[in-house]
Amino acid sequence: MSKDPERPQYTRYRSRPRLPGRLGERSRDPEFKGVELRDDVRRGPRHRRRARRPLSVGRVVRYVVLAALAWLALSFVLFMVSSQVEQGKVSDAASRTLDTAGPMPVSANTILVLGSDARPKGSKEGGANVVGEPSRADTILLIRAGGGASSRLAIPRDTVVEIPGHGRDKINASFAIGGPALTITTVKEYLGIDINHVMEVNLDNFPDFIDAMGGINVSDVGCVRANVDGTDEDGGTTIDIKAGETVHLDGKHVLGLARVRTNTCDNETAAGENDTDRAARQQKILGAIKRRLISPPTFLRLPWVSWNAPKAVRTDMNGLSLLGLFAAIQTASTPAPSVLKPSGSETTPDGGVGLNVDDDEKRAAVKKFLDG
């Protein structure tokens, strides 16, 4: 076939595949010709590799802060859920006897802490009652916290007082007669103060709370030697602390130390111990718990501590109120143990012997407590 001299001649060229986006436009630019593209660029954005940035100190700090915030958030949720479950276990009668106050930690509140002498069935501890039967208050402690206040006042359980509607008797009998409600009313009338909240120690769950923290270090309790509910080998609790010694105790032994009624240490101090010394020991335990709560090991265990803390007590306070209490206690100084000192003895109507507190001593102790 002959070529038509009138028809223009064309040369065909095969073009390369067009690159996406602006790179495709640039590849058609004359100035861009001859430039060799990297393989990852030529293959398109889906196949590009990101350059790894070096791990800097700032990035490490940000990761640590984010992890700590997540740890705190988890602990907060567990604490609130556990608090909500436990709040409903305080009787309506006890709640009605309480006085109102502003929120902690900005306002000062008075909290009555009670521990009964109820023990599980099979307990070998002398003088203890079985759970479910009428029990006497084993511990009666007032805590003043919030608004900058920080004080404690223990009332010996054998202190003879006027129990409303039941005459004179040891103050711990009020718990056996009318539970927390009557004990709150009795303490209010005896000391002439308002009580804003109540906390009843749950003896079944209290050791779990201590164990969740990894135990506590107890010091300055003097020589203490006793077997509570039998020895360790028998399933009970053996307490053996030398004078001046700091010991690390698990939950079972912390509860045992708080319960010690008869100290068998061979010295005059132990031989002359009474309920006042026992109350002072219990306050030393509270101080040890406070120190442990703000320690690094507790932060590592915080979710477990947050879940078990509300279970260690039965209280009218909700989760936010409990957090306010803990914040008030942790931000205030640790007060020295204060115990209402008896001035003599008094015979109760049933023939027992209790402790009598002079009115001037009582007024001075109450003033120091409220001013603290």
C-alpha cells in the first residue's frame, strides 16, 4: 500500500503508568524527566513506609502519664462500684441519728468508728460473741477530719455512761442493746457533740483490705505477746512484738494485734495494761494504715485496694464522701493518739466494774478534739 504524500506521518510512543496525584502531574513536567523515583514513591501512598521517630524522653514521660491516669481511672471506678454496694448496709435507724455537715475535705466532720466483739463461729477468743448474736462495741473511736481538722479520740469500752432509756452501764453495752443507732446517740449525749458519719469495721473483710495493700509496718506499740483465737499453728493468730521493734504484719495479724486483750509480755507495763492501752494500740494501727496508703507499693496495687477498702467498713457515706474523708486524712497531719482517761472505777448495776471519767477531763478532751 503506497503512502499518501498528503497525509501527515505520526510516531507512536508507549507511555509509563501515570502516578497518582501531584506526582503524576510532575512526571509530565519536562524538568521532572529523567528523575529516578524511589520505589516506595513510585508504588503509591499505600505502600509508603513511615520513618520511625527516635524514642525521646518527652514521649516516654507522656506514655507513663497516660498509663498512670488509666490506672487511676480504673481504681476510681472500682472504688465507686464497691462503695455503692456497701453503702446500703447501714440501718436507717443509725442514719437518722446522724447530724448534717458540709462535704469533706473542705468542711470539718466527726466520724464515729465502731468495732464489735463479734467473732466467727468456732472462735477461741475469750469474751468474744458469735456473729449474729448481740455483741458489744470492742472499739469506739472518734475521728475529726476535713476543713484542716485532724484529731482522734478513743473512748475505752468499759467507760460507764448513761445509756438513753437503759440507765448507767458500760458504753460498749449500748451496741449490744440497740446497735450502731443507740451507740451514736449515747456518745452524742455523753460528750455533747454532733456526729456526722458512722463507720462500722467489717471484721470479715478488714484483713483483705490490709492484704490488698501488701500488709503494713507497725511500730511504737511496745512489747506485745499474745495468742488470739489460738496460735498460728492452730489456725489462730500469734502476736510476738518486741519493744522498739518495727514489724510488717499481714491482715490477719493486724486484726489480731487490734484485738489483744491480755498481753503476756513479762514486764510491768504489760502487766498493768488496760483498755486505754488497747485503744492507743489501735490508733497506732490507723497511723500505719495512713502511711501505707500513700506509699509507692500501694499505688501499684491501687485497683485491689480501691475494691477492698469500702468492703472493710459499713458506713452511711457514699463513694464521693469516702474519697473526701481519705483526702482530708491524707492531707492533714497525723495526730498523736488521744484516749479519754479514766479517773477511777465505778460499779455497774449488774455488779461489774467499769471506768469513770471526771467531767473536767471529759470537757478538756472534747475541746481538744473539736479544736484539732
